[in-house]
Amino acid sequence: MCGAGCLHLHWVVALLKRGDTRNKFGVKGDGCTDCLASYFCFPCTVAQMDTEIKDRVKAAHHEAKQPDGYSQAQNGMVYGQQPLQQPPHQPQQGYHDGAPKS
């Protein structure tokens, strides 16, 4: 690796790894964009690959914990606020306009 770095060819290693990562996880793209990204923005390429791999491993680990036959919804469960149900208003018996009924 030192030889590639000293000759400023480290982007070739990133190019090859980026292509492997893209193919392994089915990420859209092609060799041309891999080449351009690896050459012109090596740190960005490495960061993208690192994030992609970590996210995919985390997702695979999470899916493995799900019970058979069940899968978690992408956005989780969403509950709407239940309306507060109050009994219909009933006036107190025996009173009308504040005066007791007889």
C-alpha cells in the first residue's frame, strides 16, 4: 500500500474496493463514476464505502434478530391519537336554573 500511496496510485485501490462494494450490495453506479470519485475525492470515496458497509451490516444484523415470519415496518408503527370519548352531557336531576326542584 505504501508503494501505491507514494506513487499517488492510492485511488486505484479505492476504485477497485468501491466497485467490489457496489457489486456486493447492489448499489447503483458504474466504473466511470467509481473512477472519478476515487481519483478526485479519495477521502469522500473511503468515507462513503465505510458508511455503506456499516449501514448494510447493521441492517443485516437487525433483520437477523426478527422472529421468523415477521419483519419490522420501515417507518415503525404509527398510532393516531385516540379521541377522548366523554359521556353525553346530562343535567343534574333535581335542579333547574340553580333552584332545587320539588
